[in-house]
Amino acid sequence: MSFKISIGFKTYTFLNLAELLAKASPLRSGDVLAGIAAKTTEERVAAQMALADVPLKTFLSQELIPYEEDEITRLILDSHDQKKFLTISHLTVGEFRNFLLSEHTDSIVLATIKNAITPEMAAAVSKIMRNQDLILVASKCEVIAKFRNTIGLKGRFSTRLQPNHPTDDLKGILASTIDGLLYGSGDAVIGVNPVQDNPNTAIQILELLENLRLKFDIPTQTCVLTHLTNAILIIEKGAPIDLVFQSVGGTQKTNSSFGINLALIKEAQQAALELKRGSIGNQVMYFETGQGSSLSANAHHNLDQQTCEARAYAVARAFDPFLVNTVVGFIGPEYLFNGKQITRAGLEDHFCGKLLGLPMGCDVCYTNHADADQNDMDNLLTLLANAGCNFIMGIPGSDDIMLNYQSTSFHDALYIRQLLKLRPAPEFELWLQKMDIMNSNMQINHSEFTKKLIQSIHV
């Protein structure tokens, strides 16, 4: 099925839904690299105008990747809530945008229809929205997750404490962890990317973090971001796993390039659930995504990178995660060239994830060879916080010395909490006050407990 629109004396024809979605996307280098982007601004506007007139029902009848070829397509269509879809099935993409922006569409309405919205519908409507639209609608969505504390409540803003080390040195990881805790970071998770992705290294780091957590009764969760297969082995060895991590993509081929499939994710989730380590909830999965992963694996099926990204959220949604975040600028300028493209992608990803019912965070980041700087990240951080983002990263000095990219620091989280009067997760906030790390006015204290934490480095 082709799509046509006439503007003045010129008629634009888009051969299928995939081409229409790609050419309606705001400019980004990844789509240009793939050869699927609009050739001109005029063609992009024409595609957006044509897309606005497409009925939402079309996304259920025209598969972007054939049902028989792709288990993500099967997951999306088989899990679609057809009953709830009746409330929006009469809308076009443009009318859906107006519905989302309406003052009458609140968090309750959005929560009710989240499973009626497919990733392709979310991606489509995002393409015809301005940044302010993405921020406003996302801010209406409240997605709450629980393990040892509560993430995603209105008026709260959490961080993943990311104490990576270039040699997996345990004292170095511990020092960065303590540094973050003393700045009120770490309520979303204390999560380490290991250099050596093997079970033995992961177990050493997990036991280190578990001992620290138990010693000071810290109401948070820990994670070593190792492959699912390693996580399953670690669980079998009896190591203290809280959250199971995996990078996921929006096509079966993408996930195959990661060495995973839906069945393997399910196996890992079940293994973690059986541990019952959560105290107030048991959402055990942590997923990371990022625009460009499908294209970089040659697994995008000629779909634009933002639509592939939204499809990754269908994978995440199927496994009731505690945390999901887009590592928005990590993959490099080949896919998001500059600060403007990174900012737009971060807002799109957060919007689509929240609309689909996910507890979305964002790694507000860029690589050193991108046309971006920390001021661009300040802008995106501020926009995402206003959009109700659940969490960001907390990294010493905002410079990840293991992964070699720039992100957000412990101080960045303090800035946004102070600016917008946001607080950490409630259980974590009480702990910070109990330990005299932070007072009731969200000010950081230097107390006797600070010395005790620092002394832990020598244990």
C-alpha cells in the first residue's frame, strides 16, 4: 500500500508504511547512512503530513517486518490489547497526537491504553510532534517500579550509580560507589559494566556490592551488566543477583546479534524471580536500548532507527522490568551526529517508552567524536527531568573511564533535584537522612557517617 500527498504542484509518493515512517523522521545521520532518510526538508514535511492522515488501524494490518520472519512482530501483534484499542481505533496518527495532548487525557487514561498502543503507533505519532509535545505527554505518564525501593513516583528523580573501572579493580569500584552514595546517588541501582564479561568477575563485583549494601542497610539494588547467559550461571552458583541486565533491540536479527532471544530472556527472568530478593517488589529485569543498534548489526530491515528503537520497548514491556533506559548518544555520530540529534532522540525514546508503559530512564551521553558537548547534555537532562524521566546515570565527573564516553555526574543529579524540587526514591531518601548524608532540604552533609563509608574502602 502506497501513500500519496500533493503539495502545491508536486505529488509525493511513499511506496509503503516503512518508507513513510523513515522519511517522516526528523533528520538523523543513521537514517542518512542507511539510505532511507528524506532527501530534502520538503520531502520530510510531506511525509509527516501524509503520516498524520494514516489511521492507527493501519499499523495492525501492515506489518513492517513479516510476522513469520520476526518474533518481535509476533510479540507485538499477539500481545496487543484489542479491547482497549477500541477507545482509540477510530483515530488517525494526527488525531492521536491531539488526543495525547488533550487536557482530558491524564495519567489514568494513558495507563489504561498503554497495551493498546503498538511501538509503531508510538513511533509514528512521535514523528509529527515537537519537542514540547514529547515532553508534555511524557510528563503525564507515571510508571512506577519496585524492588527494594520505589522508582518513578511523581516528584522523584533517581540515578543509577555507575562506578565502572578500567581494570575491574574492586577497590576502585568501591571508592566510586561510596563517592556516589555521599552525593545521594544510587537509588535506581548500583550498576557496574565489567571489563571482563565473565561469571567470575561478575560474582566478585556482586559480592563486593552486596557486602556494602548489607553493612549499611542501603535500600537499593545492585547489578553487574553482564550477558544473560552469564547471569543464569551466576544464579546457579548462588551469587547475590538483584537485577538481571540485557541490551535489547527491536528486531529478531538485532537480538540474535546480541546472542539472545525472547525465550532466553524469559529463562533468565524466571531464574531471578525465584530468588525473591526484592523486599517491596520483585521486578527483576534491567534493559538498555539505543537508536542505531539495529542498523549497526545490519538487522534493521530498512526501517528507520527510531522505529526500531520503539520496537525494542515491546521486548522490554513483555518482561515487567524495574529499569529501562536508552543510552542515547553512546553509539556515536554515525547514528546521531550532533547535540541536536541526540536531544531529539532522547526525548523521542523517553516519550515512546513511557507511552508504552515502561519505567524509562536515559543515559544522557555522547562520545568524544560526536559534535556535542556537556552543555548539550545539560539541556537534554533538564528537558528529560521536566518530562518525568525516572532516572539518569551518576558517574564520577561525568566521564566513564572504562567505556570512554561522557554522561552525567553525581553533581548533575543534585542540580536537577534542586532546580525542580525533585527528591530521591522515598526509601532511599529516608536512608540518606538517617545516615546524615542529606538533610530534609536536600542539602548534602559531611558527617561522621561519611568517615565510616570512606573507611569501607580499606576493608
